[in-house]
Amino acid sequence: MPAVYEQLSLFSLVLPDEATAICLMGHTESMARKPDAWMLGLVPDGEYVVDVGEHPLVLRPAGLREEEVEPGHHYHHYLIGSRVYAGIFVGRYDDG
């Protein structure tokens, strides 16, 4: 099977559907995916979501460098590529 390559331009506005996210606390890796529509309703600038246990954490750009994340806040900051993201836990109530 031939190798498949994908080019991402610096000028591209389309983010990949999945990416490896590295938690800044412990440097564990998770697979990040695009957020669902209901998640974007809660966090409009969310670009990715990772699951922490059974809880979705929507990631949005933090506008920080890794070394600028405040001590004690590493648990909800992730690195995707060279960009730092801050996470917001979301959920929805299902009465069914």
C-alpha cells in the first residue's frame, strides 16, 4: 500500500479532524477530535475535544507559550503541534 501524505499550508484555515494532544501535566497523549455542534454552542472558539475519563474537555487556543502556563493549571492545558490549548469541561443533561 503506498504511503499517503497530506500537506497543511501555513495559510490553511482548516484544522485536521484528529490530532495528538499532549497534556501539560504528566505529558500524557490523547487523541483530540473536532467538537460536536452542541459543544461549540457552549464553547464557540473550541477547536478540539479530548475525553478525560468520560468527560469531554473542549480545547480552545490559549494564546500562551508552554512556559507561560501558570503553575497548578497544567492539568487543563494541552499542546497540539506547537500551539497551547486551554480546556473547558462540558456536558449536557439527558433526562431520558
